[in-house]
Amino acid sequence: MKKDIIGLEYTLVFTVTPEMAAILDSITIHPVCSTVTMVYFAEVAARKVIEPLFEHSDQAIGGGITLYHRQMAAIGESVAMKARIHSFDGKVLLCEFEATVHTTDIILCNGTQTQILLDQSTVDDLIHKAYQRITL
């Protein structure tokens, strides 16, 4: 992976749909964007910021995420999720992210997402080992 990447950003915009509401055990708890949905879009934005930087055999796997939900986003509201590369030591990459109501400065959530850079063959081996557990 390229080395001079600190500060690079990617922003994706999505509209909150009813399926993105806080739903647990098939019961809508709150008719607003769920934390689970915010985690999903934070993961997508963090992945999108690094994919163009991959070299031939590079791959990354998620290593963790911390999200602080600050405000609610209504169904129908447009959200901008921005991921920014904060640090990279050659193996561990940390993205900071922030979601805002699109075209405003209202912060909906923020946090960090960690990705581990590996060679594709290492990722393939890890996947293979995971599947071996269910065939025992």
C-alpha cells in the first residue's frame, strides 16, 4: 500500500430508509437511523478511502470499530459519512469518521475504525481456517 496517505478522505451520502431504523427482534424500537446502520456506513466509507491505495496483492480486514451516536437521523433524512485516514504504521490503519446531516454541521455520530493490511493469500488462508471449523 502507498505510504503517504494520512489525511485522505472519502465521503458517502445515504438517505435513511425505514429498514435502517432501530429494529431489534423484529420490533421497531425507535423510528430513526440505528447505530447498526451508522456502523455499516462507517465501515463502507473507511473501506472506500483505502481501496484505491491497494497495490497488487493488498487486502484489508476489519480490526475494530468505536462509534459514538450523538444525534438522531430521521427516516428520509440525508446523511454524509466521512472517513479520514488518521494513522498507518504499514500494517494497522486507523480511520476517523464522522456522520453529519448532509449539507449541515449537525454531527450524528463519530468514531474510529481499524483495518489490518494483509496480503490476499493470508486473508484466503484465514477464510479457509474459518470454514474448516464447520467441517470438523
